[in-house]
Amino acid sequence: MSTQNQNQNGYMLLFRGTDLRKGLSPEELQKVTDNWMNWFKRLTEEGKAVAGNPLEREGKIVAGKDRVVSDGPFAESKEAVGGYFLLDVATMDEAVAIARECPGLPYGIRVEVRPVAGECPIAADIRAEAQFAQV
Amino acid sequence: MSTQNQNGYMLLYRSDEWYEALSHEELQKVINQNKAWIDRLTAQGKARPGHALERKGAIVSGKNGRVLFDGPFAESKEAIGGYLLLDVETLEEAIAIAQSSPSLAYGTSVEVRPLAEECPLDVRARELAREEQLVHA
């Protein structure tokens, strides 16, 4: 892949999937957990992971002009985010290679790999438009 | 639900590219509002640096780590466009901050999630191990 996949601001991995706690034996669950923690520890030691947290399977959603608060489907949904890592790597290739090591993949976890924006992309768009208008 | 949490909260912003439809002036207004809002929260010690995510990326899935490069990161209303980490202790306060997000007026939704101190999988594995011990005791 080309240099347009370079990103100085790092990448975010979002782990999505249904709650792994359902359907795995205690031994399997312990194995996945241990592998996951060792993976994060290694990435941290290598300076490639700078932050990461599991999210509780609970929370709320705020939406709309009226700012209504509702319960989210955080336990059942296959789309629910269960945790994240922030990676200090410079290319999409490297971020994807790390995502492919995720110990949850065989159990149905999907990893979303997203470049972190240095500044709000909306503000960047506006500036680009303003420059274009001046030309 | 316990509403106290020492580890803080994550706000996940979901939306399509709503800003594509705004005029230059409207857009600049939202950007300024948003910046002032985040600056205030940061000055109060309630928010750690957050970031927008580029509207591109990849999804990795399956045992063999299949990579899909064209995710629905632009069109879907469910797509995550950014995040903010909050240093507040209760869900109520995190919700109140989420409710004050300027971009809500434009159709974004905000997911408010407690950060876990310990991996919930680990906690569950220990519970199961304890249950098994009780059965065999």
C-alpha cells in the first residue's frame, strides 16, 4: 500500500461482537482473556499500544435534538463495541497486521481499524474549501 | 446499574457525514461551538484529549483474520466518527455531558460507556471457576 496510508496520529482498534462471556467454558474464557492481556502487554512494551480499555457491557445512548437518553443493546448486539486499543503505529498495514493477531477473532469478535484524525476532519474540509475558493 | 465508576467513561459519537449538507457558515459555527465545549470540559479536568476518526479504515474478522477495507464508515448512521474520554465518577454526570454535545442538534448520537477496570471476561472466568468449585465441594 502507498504512503497515503501513513498516519502520524495513530490508529484506533474497536473490538466488536456479542458478549464472549456467553457460550464459552471457563477454561476457554480464561485462555482468551490471558491471551488478550498478554497481547496488550506485549504491544505496550513494544511501544505500539498507548492506551486500551475494556468497556462495561452497559451504558446509555443520548440522541436527537431533545437529547433523549435510552438503554443500549450493549450485551446482545453483534455490533456492540466491547473495548478499544489506541495504537502508535504509522501505517494502516501495521495496524491491520496487529488487528489480525486479536485473540477474539476465532470467537466471532471483529476488529475495526480506524485512522485517528489529527484535527477534526470537518475543520480540515472547511480549510481546504476556503483555500480552493481563493485560488 | 451501579452508577459510580472510578475508571471514567467513554463517549462514542455515531453519525453519517451530516456535515456534508451544511453551509460553510453553519459548519464553522458548529466547529467553534464544539471546540469551545471541549476546551471547557478539558479546563474543568472532565475530559481527556479526544479525537475524531477518519471516515475510512478496515474491518478484520474471522479465524483467518479476513480484511475488508471498505467499511461503511461514511454512510452509516451507526458509524463511529469520534470519541471522548471523560474523567467523571458517575454515569449521571457522563450522561449530562453527553447531552450538552453541540453535534446532537445535527443528528449524531452519543454512546456513553463506563470503562472497565478489569477485563469483564476475566471477572466472569473467575466467577465460573468459583461456581465449579462450589459444585465439586
